[in-house]
Amino acid sequence: MTHNRGMSSGATLPPSQPWPACGAQHLVSDARGWHQPTPDYWRVWLQRPELALVPESCVAERALHEAMLDDPLRSVIAGQIEAMLDADVRENWRHFLALRDAVQRAGTLEAAWAGFFERGAIALPPLFLDLLVQAMLVRVLAGETDAQVWRAAELLFRRQRVQLHAGRVLAGDADTLDHLNQTAGLGSIGALLKQAGAALRGVDLQVLGADNAAHYLQDLHRSTDHRYLLDLTHTVQQALPHGLVLSMNRADSGLKALARVLQRWVTHLHGVLVEIEPLSRVDDAAWRWHVGLDVEATALLNDLYQGKSLSEARQRRLISLFRLRFADPAQQREDVRGKPVYLGLAMTAEGLLRLKPQNMLLNLPVASAADALSPSSAP
């Protein structure tokens, strides 16, 4: 049977783009710059581990999989799912079809993704939402050649494990590190780094820098490994009335790259130009608005704003503060027009960082989206 797997028509990216497994090369840009799925985009999903056939796949699963490859937009009746023998496979198919139908109805990945969070009831697995963000970022960062920016972009869709090592704050992909720790019998980023310099099979862990940036970019186009650590070095000191003092120790900190990613992410979602910069200190008596980039940072910034003192342990969880400014103050909510927005990035007590890109969608004081803001984000 012919499955019509050729490239779809439209303004698509070449197959050599980063993270080809996310299917971004099979998206088409609309007039707004948001991204419409083609049938080939959904065929990429059908090849993912959650849906791909395995030797144990039953007849019903094989029949539906073949039919969907032929026509990824075909209607599927409940009986076709219920006929599958494996309960986990049935659940994966229900989630996939719910995602496909939501995106097709919304018209673009961005509209569907935003709708999930604006409605506040999300039944889809977090992995599926992360894959949408990953595909959008490939398009948002098209033409970018800075390896640090691409590595920083991973923070928006992959959980990180953060650890202080030799005076540096290093972020590594949590799933990759956990796997390496299990298979190599090592217990920390530091131990992995030490062993990576030795002949330990299966361990290839490096801090991303000028000496290996080209290798990272090559790996970005041909593999799904996430073995490069991002240097997010800061030193947290004593808090001032409305914030903490942070001293950046490295001129090439990955926090600057993350700020660039967030700038383009905000512009893509809201259509407004902003400037975001990591801060060495926050000393603003007129602090009016803040956004936590993760759950931990949201709670931490809320406590700071309310004048609560932070224990040393909580202060150490803060990775960075940022200042966001609107290029055009008229695009900012009137009650905070011209005021900076402070962002926070923090890890949990266990050293995990789970950045939430939807916070930049829901909680920024953008004039056109004022009614959609979360009440908890407003001072």
C-alpha cells in the first residue's frame, strides 16, 4: 500500500533542521507565523514509541496503524480502539487522537497549545504538550546558529537536573542523567563528568562551550541524545528589599542564551517585542509585576514580593532573575505600563528544574491579553 510519505507542499523546513523527530519540518507557517500541521506531521507521531508497531502488536492495532499512515486525518470510531488488546496502547491512541483533533480544530499548534492552558483542564500527557513546544521552537529559532541558544531552548520542553559542581551551576537533561546514573552506577553530575573523561562505555557528558559547540549542533540534527550540560552559573547573596543579589561569574552563561530564547518565544506567542536580560541584582522599590518561569520560582517570587524572608536553603534554589521590558510600552497593560517585569528561575529542593513555557503565555501583562491573566500573577 502507498502511504504518500513525501514532503507536503508549503513553506516547510528542510529535513536537516534540529530535532527532526519532533516533525517540525512538516509544519506550514500561516500569515501570523503560527504553524499548521500537514498529514506528514501526524505520520511522524505514528512512528513515535507510544504508537509505533512492535512484534506484539495485535491485529486491530496493526490495521488502524496502517490505515492512519495512509490517511492520518481519517475518522476513527471508538470500536477500533476498544478492539486493541493492550490497555496502554488503547490509552496512547485515545490521547493521540484527542491531540490531533484539537490541533486540527484550532488550525495551528500554537492555538491548540494555548487553548489547553487557557481552558485550564488538560487531559493530555505532559509529553505530548512538550512535543508541541519542541516543534514550535524549531520554527521559532529557525536560522539560529548559536549552540548555547539551542541548548537553552531544551529547558522549555525537557526537565533538567541542576547541581553545583566545582563552583558552577550546571543543568543537565534529567532523563538522560537518570539513565546514565542507573546504567553507570554513578550518583551525581560531578561523578558523571569525572567518568566521562575516562573510558566508561555509554557515558559522554560534556559542558557545552566553544570547544564542543559544533559537535553539539551536529548531534542536534541527527540524534535524540541530550548529553550536553548547560552552564547556568550564578552566586546567590543576601536579599535586598524586593529581590536577591546575584553575581554572574561567567560571561558566556547559558542564562543569556535562555533570555534570547524567551524573547523570541514571547514575540512568537504575543506578537510583541521584548528585551530580557539576566540580572546581577534586583533593587526596585516600585516592583509591580513578576512571573515565575516554574512552580518553585513562582512561590519564591510571591514570597519576596510580600516581604517574607527566605531561608538560605530556598535562596540557593534560585538559579536566576531576569528583567523583561516591552519595546513598546503601549503593548503593556495600562496599570503597569512602562514598568519592568521580573522573571524568576528556580529548582526544587531535589535539584529539578521544570520550566513552564505557558507562564509566558498566560501571565505577562500584555494589553491585548489582560483578561486572560492568572489572578495569582498580579501583585
